[in-house]
Amino acid sequence: MTLLLNPPAPKAGWRPFAVEGDRWPGRVLTGAGLALLPWTVCLAATLPPGQAVAWVTLDLLEAAALLGAGRRLRRGAPGHRRPAAAAALLLLVDAVADVTTAAPGAELATAVAMALATELPLAAVCGALALRPERPAAR
């Protein structure tokens, strides 16, 4: 019973499993990366071929970066900073490209709403994770 109430302190360095309170960023990034996959298929099916290549490539790069960072964070493994930084940059580029290429009216309103509701907040989370140290600071 004592062991359950007073678990041993985690070892410094790589941890096979993340501390429970530390798993949510990994879950969020993984979920966002997985959500981009059907969206990418939709873009490939509906956009003209020249535009589809650019948008599908951008979204697949975003998904890969999000999934890479999310996987490392969920497992408590080192190496989340670079994919998180890449995801932040790609999400910012996506938001700017969406807004600047949207036609005035409903398309522009949708692009701005998506940027404000999803892309920019997710980029902020990724940026914060990219700046976070690989290991918890020693106490």
C-alpha cells in the first residue's frame, strides 16, 4: 500500500512513459496530426491538381511534424523540440497562406476563423513545447 501512495521518483533522462499530467500535449498533437489526414484526402479530391499538390504537401508535412512531436511527448522520450518547432512554423505558414489566398467573402471568413480557432493556437502550443526543455529541471 505504501508503494502506491509513495511511488519512487522518476529517473532523470529518458522515461518510457510520461507522467500523467505531462501526456495531454502529446495527445493533442497526435490528435491534430491524425485529423489532418482525412482533411488532406479531401483537399486532394476537391482542389485542382496544381493547387492540390501544394496544399496536400503542406498538410502532410504538418501532420508528420505533429505526429512526431506527439509520439515523443506521449512516450516521455527525448526529441520533441524539433518536430514541435517545425509544426509551429508550418502551421503559421498554413494560416498566412490560407488567409492571403482566400477570396473575399465567405471563403476569407472561413480562412480567418480556421486560423484563429485552430492553426494559430496549435502553433502557439507547438512553439511553447519547442522552447520547453527536453527533461524536467532537477529539484
